[in-house]
Amino acid sequence: MQTLRDIPVIWSLYLIILLVSAGSLLYASVSYYMYCNFELQKAMVTELESLAQIAGLSSSDALLADNRAGAAKSLSALKANKNIVAADIYDKKGELFASFSRYDKPGGSLSDQMPNNTHYFDDQYLHLFCDITINNSKAGSISIVHDAAVLRSQKWKFLCIAALIFVSCMGLIALPSLFLQGIISAPILILASTMQKITRDKDYTFRMLKGTNREMGLLINDFNKMMHAILSHSLSFEKQAAQSSAEMQTTQRNLLEERRKLLKAEHQIQLLTAMQGKSCAEGKMLSGIVPICSSCKKIRDEQGYWLRIETYLNKHTQAEFSHDMCPECSKKLYQEMQQQMHPEKK
């Protein structure tokens, strides 16, 4: 179920105006109805009291003379008022002295004895009790029962008038209220649509015009300040984002360069490893201390035999030897051969 918070502000204000106006008019209408009803009852009681006093005065002589027929004749004059249903006269002792009933009911049947000078209303009648005084002395009392049909009809009349006033006033209020609420709701709706446009387009340069210095003007002014602050933060953030992006690109280029160097070094290591593996595959490697003769340069093997260098290397490696002669040995050898072949040249 929707509440005033869930419906648009234009209809919320309109409904609030109508509800407040309806409450005020309802209060005024009820007050008017109650006032008219009170005044009508008061007028009826006043009129009936006047009739009771007139009837009492006309019956006072009959009461003093104990003339019941004269008292009944005085009461019969009340028949001229069609709204009087019954009337009773009581003596000083409170006993029934004379009665009048429009519907031929026994006297006093429509009203019981009540305290003097009082009245009350029931569903159908007004009951009035009044003293009959002679020379400031109580001679008896009179009771009159008045039909309240006139009062009821007047109540309905007043109620219809109050309802008509209520409906007509609400009709007169409805149309101006629809226009007047726009004075408050229009700036709010403009502000809401502006915020939706800014949110949708991400355009923080938009500003609203300040039309008044009242609350809405202050709200619009604060809204413009807020947009300015958001724009400043947005520009600062974009600047920081651009700087961060440039730094990230520089860092990325450095990382790519380092990666390229690492790949190159790794490639060189792989080449060296491959060359080393190839060298190991092509020949055996000697390690450790090899005993060699300091005179003839023969080498002792693991079994203790003294072998010539080329024999030892040929045995422990895959190297092969070809015989050749260095220039010094060649000179020495050939010089000895020439001396042997031509001894006369010594």
C-alpha cells in the first residue's frame, strides 16, 4: 500500500492541502451543525416555556378554586399548537389536577414527574416541567410534551446545509490547490530532473539558476556548490589517473625491457649449456692431479704404468694425435743430420 512518501511530491502536496482543508471544513461544518442544533433546541425550549407560563397563569385561578374543568379548558387551548402532544397540571401535592392528550392517552402517561423547572429530550419528544406561581408562591406545576419531529427535520436540514457547504468549499479549494502546490513542487521537480540529467550524462558543469533567497534558493545554491566540489574532485581524480597511467606505462616498458634482457640472458645460458653439453659429448675431460715425470714427461696411469703423453691422452680422452714437428726441433734435427752427412763442415 502506497503512503505519501511513495507518491510524487506534486500529488503529496496536493493531498496534504486537500486533507488539511477537508479537516478544517469538517470541523467548521460540525461546529455549525452543533451550534444550529443547540440554538434550535434552545429556541424550542424557550417557546415551550412561554407557552407553559401562559397556560399556568390561565390555570392559576382554577387551581386556587379547585376547578378541574376550568384547568382542563385552559389546557385545551394548547391544541392550537399541533406539535404539543400532551400537557398535565399538578397541584401543590404533586397529584394530577388536569390533563390534555392529543392521542386520548391518560393524563400524565407521556411524562413522569420530574424536578420542577427542567426539561429533557428523548428520541421523539421534548419534556418540559415548570412551576405555576401566584404572588411568588407555588400553586402547582405544569408538564408539557412537545413533538420533536420539527427538531429532527431541522437537524436534517442543517446537516444537508453543512454537507453542501463542505462539498462546495472542497470543490473551490481543489482547483486552486492544484495550481498553488506548483509554487513549492516546481523547484523540487526541476532539481530532481537536473540531478537525473547530471547522473545520466555525467556532466558536472551544469548549474541551476537561483530564483529566490528563501529555502529553495538556499537549497539550489548549496546544490551548485556541491556540483562545483564534485567537478573539482573529478578533475583532480582524472589528473591523478592520467599520471598513474603514465607511470604504469613507463613501468610496463621497463618491465618489458627487463624481460627482453632476461630472455636474452636465458638464451645465452641455453647456448652455453648446449655448447658445454656438446663439448662433453665430443670429448672426455681430465680433472684432478696427474703425475708426470719431470725428465721424460711420461705420465703414470691408474695401474702404475708410465705412458707417453699421447698414449695417456689417447686412452683417457677422445682426442687423436697427428705427428708434426715444431720449428725448434726441426732446426735442431736437421742440423744434426747435416753434420752427420757432411762431417767436413764442422
